[in-house]
Amino acid sequence: EIVLTQSPGTLSLSPGETATLSCRASQSVSGSYFAWYQQKPGQAPRLLIYGASNRATGVPFRFSSSGSGTDFTLTISRLEPEDFAVYYCHQFVSTPETFGQGTKVEIK
Amino acid sequence: QVQLVQSGAEVKKPGASVKVTCQASGYIFIDYYIHWVRQAPGQGLEWLGIINPSGGTTTYAQRFEGRVTMTRDTSTSTVYMDLTSLTSEDTAVYYCARAGLASAFDIWGQGTVVTVSS
């Protein structure tokens, strides 16, 4: 099973700042089989990034992603109030598919 | 529009079974795999398994093997997830999700709360 470890657990930032979220895999993952999701309280997760660096429909340009192998990064530039949420990484190169434990981006 | 609509909340006693439904609309049902993911209160996301709506083939997470069954009805574009021998640790929100964009989960159901309590 591929374990995904996200860091930090919580990120306290102010609107307008840049958030950098990390996801490290216990084994190499092809970027084609990697995604990021955003989840707000009481809602289902929402796909942000797929194929490691492609924004899903309607996702603002301030969301970007990079990485390959075992290290992936989600960057949120110029945080907007609606960006404060929990973010999960996800690998689907092998089963069981796994998610990171989440990074909460909170208002400082 | 493209959507997955799930059945309503369930309250079950330990040892019972639960069946959650997920009805697809707005796209060709058999063209996209459906996954089931759950989220315990205050916790992260856990993958349960996947079903191919076209042929009905399934793959389950090993820890749920023998307890989970995923089926589909192509006539109603509905996928079902059965979980048996429930314990309090199965209390969670259960989501179905479509494997769309490059197999990432692009459409999610609204979630079904399953509470297991005596």
C-alpha cells in the first residue's frame, strides 16, 4: 500500500498570502495518477488538480501543482477567503487507492 | 447536469448491514468507473473499492474484503454498496465518486451518513 504523508497538518495564513502544501509518497507515483482535492465542512471533496498538474474545470489559476516520483506540492497563490479548507492528495496508480491525511489551511 | 445522487442517512445497530445507493445522471453511465470512499467523523478519506458499471467487475480494499459488495443496475444507472457486520468504527459519511478526468474523482455524490449505534 502506498502511504501518502501530507505536511504540514495545519497551515495558518492570512488572505493574500501563498500556501505551499506538501505530499510525500512511500513509493514512486507517476504524476499521471496523482490528484489534489479541496474539502470544506459539510461538503464532499472537490477535484482541484489531476494528472499532477492539470486544473479541473472551474479551478482558479491561483491553484498550481508540481512534483513527480515521491514528492508533490500544491501551491495556492494569493489566498482568497474561500480557499480556507482542508486539502487532500490522492494516488491511484495502484490499489488500494490512498489519500493523504489532509492539510488544513486556516485563517491566521 | 452531471451528478451522482446518493440515498439518505442510515442508522444501524452493530452487526447489521447497510446498503447505500448512488444514482448517476447527465452522462453515459457505463463509460466511467465508480469508487466508494468513506470519511469517519473528523477524519480523512478512506477508499473502499471500485466498480466498473459496464461489466460489473469490482476491486475492493483488502481490509473490506468479505464485508463489502458493490453492484450496479444499468437500467437505472445506479450503483449499490453493501457493507455487512457493521461496528461503531463503520460510522462515517460514505461517498460515491466518478473516475473521470484521467481517472481522478471529478464528480462526487453528496454523501450518505451511516451511523452505527446500539
